[in-house]
Amino acid sequence: MAARKPKPLVAGNWKMNGLKASVKEVNALNAKLKKAGRVPCEVLICPPMPSVQAFAAKAKGTKVAIGAQDCHANLSGAHTGDVSAEMLKDVGAKFVIVGHSERRADHGETSAEVKAKALAAHRAGITAIVCVGETEKERDAGDTLKVITSQLKGSLDDGFTAKNTVIAYEPVWAIGTGRTPTPEDVAKVHAHIRKRLAARFGSDGDAFRILYGGSVKPSNAEELMSVPNVNGALVGGASLKATDFFGIISAYL
Ligand code: PEP
């Protein structure tokens, strides 16, 4: 039997950018998607935390889902400044990014913590987007696959499924730099991730979406999205403006 082909996901990570009024970009994107007719991929925007609720309310029933960029592992408690996955679910978030390299670097998040956050997302009924990726130093040392293997091993749990989890491969050196790996390099890492997923989750491993992230823009989206085992994109800078983000989504139209 032929393997199920995962429905691609094009996700925007707005990081610490955008105010309430930036919801106009979500509205503009929706208008473009509506005009495009059938959209064969899922579309997601993850704005900063204070905008999640308002954006989710605006996007309800449209082709754009709203998610968040992080969550705490616990349900509630004395964790000043943190937000639980249940709180995100409560305000309409459908996805949450966990283990983004900026959080791993800026907040010292370990793979064990990333796994706990992904488990919290599942507990709340939200899909976790688990990020992995090597630094430039690790790449130059020839350690890319070793690093990815270790991050996957530490960040995933046995109960993870293709339904509740998405993997995002984001080479750290490609994030926000305008540099991208060659399609051959992307293919190699994505094939490796697919193999690791199959080894751990059996046939469900084929159904996981593996996103590529790192300087995706309208001009390179088609090439990157056509690489085998690339099932969508995680996009930073180019997701802030509806026109650019739609240009990337257009790789699937
Ligand atoms: C990201 O931060 O997830 C990202 C991929 O950023 P950019 O697209 O700006 O490189």
C-alpha cells in the first residue's frame, strides 16, 4: 500500500513582532486564500502571545489557523510570566511551536524541556511543532545528522503521533540570515528525520509533517517545498506581510 502523503503545513512564526493592528495581515491573507479557491495545504500564523486570542477570534472558520510560539509544561501554578497549553487552547490556538532554536539558545531550553512542552500541548489538545536544527559550528564539524538524531531522541516521546506533532527542521545558521542549505542538503536531513520517525513510530512515521525553516521566501519556496520529505515550511521574517507569506503558500497552489 502506498504511504499516506502528509498534507503540507505552511506556518508563520512572527516572533516578537506585530501589534493588535497587525491582524490586518491575517485578514489580507485570508482574502488572498479565499480568492485562490482550493488550498491544498494548512496555513498557520503564530503571533506574539498577547495577540493570540484576538487573532484566533478573527480567523475562526477561515483558512488560517492561529497558534502560539511557546508554552509552559505545567497546567497551572506559580510560574510568573508563563502560559500553559490549556490557556492557549482556551483562547483558540490550534498549534504551539516548541523548542525553537531562539528559545533553546536564549532560554537554555533542553530537549527534555521541549518534550515536556510538547506533551503539555498534547494534554491540552494542541498540535506541537517541535523544532530541531544544527548550529553552523556543528554543521562545519560534520555533526548535523548526529545533532538532529540527538534532538529528536530527546524531544519526542513514544506516544507522539503524526496527528499531534509536526517536526520543523531549522538549521540555526539559516534562520534570519538569507542563507539556505542546498536542496540536496535539505533532502539529506529530511530523509534522515523520516528514517528516525519510522524507526520510532513505525508506519505512522511516514505521516508526520516535516517542515523546513530558515530564510524561506517567495523566491525559493517552490524549490525548497519540492524537496522529498519536505511537507511545508516554518517561516519567520517572510510571514509578517500577507503578500510575502502568500507568495510562499503559492508554492502549493
Ligand atoms: C524561524 O525563526 O523559524 C525562521 C525560519 O525565520 P526566518 O524565516 O526569518 O529565517
